Amino acid sequence: MKEEQFRTEYKKAADTMVPDEEMKHQLENKLRAHGMKRPRKMVYIAASIVLAAGIGLAAPVLWQQVNGPAAPDNPGDRQVITDTSPVISTGSVTIPKMELPDMNSGAAMDMIGLVVYQGNIYTQTATRIEAADAAALRGSKLGQTTGGIDEWSGKDKYIELASTIGETDIYAVKGYDPDFRIMSYKEINGEVYAELYEHMNGITVGSGADLLGKLNLEGRIASAEWESFQSWNNGLQQYAPLANDGTLASFIADLLEAQPVDAQSLMKEHIYDDEDRKVIYLKLEDNTRVELTLFGKGLVRYGNAPVFFVPESGTFQAFWESMHPL
């Protein structure tokens, strides 16, 4: 293809491209981590164009590339009506095993922290651990990663202990099933680098317990904080204490019984355009810090898991209203 023809075709693709909703969510998180404000719609589109240039103008469906689509098992599952349309369908949600990229398609995977262990793919999580607390959580050593995976890697590169994080030791995490959570740990010149990775694909989620239950929240919360969307969005870190009382305990207990909703259906409804959100941070007795995002419509999401949860509306509302700004 001649350069001028390529430019013309590229412009046509760019002009018609719609930014993927999950891409918007991931871009929000990445920019916030660097202390930058949430970009306007035109910036999202620009980001889409940049990605398109890197994959030969193939339109990306990023989360499907990373974790595969999540879909309700039964079309007749019960429905929960939120305070606004549309109706949210709930029921068991199957999260397929991670769909690896087919390099013959010309599509590249959106890179995230990723480790292959025992044939499963573990990805970065919304649970954090401070370096000073990591050593106490190290269980048995599981191996050492080899690196070798980048955005252009084909299926043949996803071998045991391959990763996107280079060479580092991998450990089980005390108190957690290694089928769900593992930890990278490395010391360089006396400084510790540690991060948690979780396996959240190839499972069926029938309630919050099937996913959130693996975080071991119930009865183990040492302290809690929350942050408004405005603070979160602008990287202000204006945290307010959250009472560790019966209201929080009831919310957590109900969350474990909450019905799941596949994320893709909500992404299509532009759920992240809704700024009526609050973020809660739960510090557990083992010093892990779990982040959950609450949506005013009555939804809860953990990190980038391709599923949302719908707690009982009365419990959710009582907890939502218990969060008062400083």
C-alpha cells in the first residue's frame, strides 16, 4: 500500500473509531496512578487511534483480548431493576480462560502485569501490599519467572512461568489459595519489590463468594477508608475514615451473597461515564489493602475483574450513606 493511500485509510478508520469502555476505565486508572486528571472524550479517542496504529488498524476489544468475554449462563436469570434504565440481568457468569492473542489476526494484546503459573494466567490485582509487609506474607517458593511476553507475543510464548515482568521469584501467599493468588518478590540493593497477581479467569461466578470470597474479607478488616470520585479522579488521595462497624460488616456479608453481572453488558451502557462513584479501601489484618469501587446505581466492582456485583439494595444504600466527606 502506498503511503498516501495508507494515510487516507488510517484517517477513515480514526474518524469512525469508538473508544472501548474498558479501555477508558484502564486509561483512567493509569493516568490517576501518575497524578493526572481523567481525560476528556477526545483524549480517549486519541488513545484509541494510537492503539489502532500499533495493531494494523484492527479495532481493539481490549478486555476480551485479556480475559475473554463474560456472559450470563442462563438467559432466564432473574433481573434487578436499578434506579435508572436499563434493566440489569443477573445470574451465574462464566469467565472463560484467558484468550491468548492470535498473531495471525494482526491484533496485539493490551499489556498488563501477567504471570503464567501451572497453565493459568495471573494478572495484576486491585489488592496492594507494602514492601515492608511483603516478606511476612511469603509462602513457599513456586519458581522464577522468565519474562519473554510482550504485546506481540503469540500463544507459543505463554509457557510455564513466562511473564511480562522480567525475571523475579514467585511465591505462594500465606492465607490464600495459590490457585487464586501468588506474589512476585525481589530484593535489589536491600530494597524490596513485591506485587500480587490473581487468577480470575476460567471460573464460573454464581455469587460474590465465588470471587470476592477469595479475598478473605469477612472478619479480617483491621481498618477502612473511602475516597470520593472527585478525589480519586484527580489523584488527590483525600481519604476519609470509614467506621469498622456493623454497617460495614453487613455490607461485606451481603456482598458475598451478591448476584454477578457480566461487565461487558455494563460497558456497552457506558457505566464509567457515570461519576456517581465511591472507592473504599479495606486494610486487612495481614496488611493487604483491598480496593473496591462502588457505583451509585447499586453496583460493586473489584479491579478489572470482568464482572460486577449487585448487593441487596437496602444494605448497599445504608453503607453508601454512611460515607460522609471530611
